[in-house]
Amino acid sequence: MTNPIIFYWIQPTLHRMSIVLDQAALNTDLAASSALSTLHWAQQEFGKDMCLLSSMQDAVLIDLAMQVSPAIDIVFLDTGYHFTETWDTLSMVEQRYDVTVKVISAPAKRTRGSVRPGECCDVKASLLDEVLRHRRAWLTGARRAETETRARLELVSTDRRNKTKICPLAQWSDEDVTRYVQTHDVITNPLIVQGYPSIGCAICTTKPLQDAHPRSGRWSGTPRTECGLHL
């Protein structure tokens, strides 16, 4: 991770980039900066027209965002099939940061036994569509190191809705995340210490085999590798 102090000298360049809306140049500048610098730029550019999407696997992005935008809307997409531990994590986030997480729930829920792995995720994209209907941008904690499908993830991009998708942690390694969690006593989902390094809905999340890829427990036995939010 780059020292956040870089934000102070890179700020004039970021201001220029926000005017010309040159995403390629903007990403180059932000790549030489820090996650906090990206969040400062995002706050200046979008303000209340931006939200933070969290899966409640950990609160790293939330913790960083609270330092820059303490009033930002934190959004959680409720498919209807989340682990109890994930809801517990959400409650811990609300208590520590004195916020109310905006829970966006699926309109209907089928019995768990009738839902196949992956089907629980199909509703997520439509829920996010609703969240972003009256917003211009969203923050996500997605990282390049998580999976090959995210290896080229940009810090700032335009999604299929023509909304700005901002990934302040895109350049962070797994070690960066662990270091930040330990240094700042960041909330993490209790399932992580139980052997679940990647957490989604209970239907599509299992423990990966020893020495297997951390996300191999997601959608196990299916060709699926993403929930659909980052495609």
C-alpha cells in the first residue's frame, strides 16, 4: 500500500482529471496514489450521488470510507440466503460506525432446497440496478488479487449501467488486507476464521479444500466464477 500522504501532492492532477473525465489518465494517477486518495477523489467528484456496496466479508473499505465520507450510504444486497454470521457482521458494522446499513432485499424468496448454487446470485444485479437508479457512482472492495476474472480491474471504470464503478482496493494484495485488518482492528466476518476465505450466500459458499484457491469454495461444482456484479 502506498502512503496516503501522496494525496496532498497529487490533488491538483486529480482535479484536472475530474474535469476532462479521462479515465485512463485518472487511473494512472490514482495507481500512483493510495486507497484514501481514491476515496477523496470520489467524494469530491460524486458526493451524495455515490454509495458503498459491501458483502460484509470484512469492513476494510467501510473503515477507510468512514475516514473520508462518514455520511456515505452503505448498501447490502439481501438475496434471502445469507449466513447468520454475515448478518452479525452487518450489526457489528452498524454499532462500531454508528450507521444504518441500507439493506436492499429481493422481492421474493424461494425455499433454500429449491435454489441451486448460483441462482441466489442472479437477483443481485437487479438489486444493484435499483440501488444505482438515482446515483452516479458506487464503491466496491473488489481486488485484482482475488481471482483471474478481476486481474485487470481498474480503480475507476464505467459499468454496464453507465455508472462509475470505483474500486479503491483494486491494487491491494491479500497481505495488504490482512495487515490493515490487524493494524486497525477491522471487523471481519466470523466465518473467515472458520475456514471460509470468500463468503457469499450460504447456498453457494463452501469451505475450499486445503491449499486450494480461496474462491474455489464459491459456486463449487459449477462453471460460475462471479456473482454477476463485476461482469
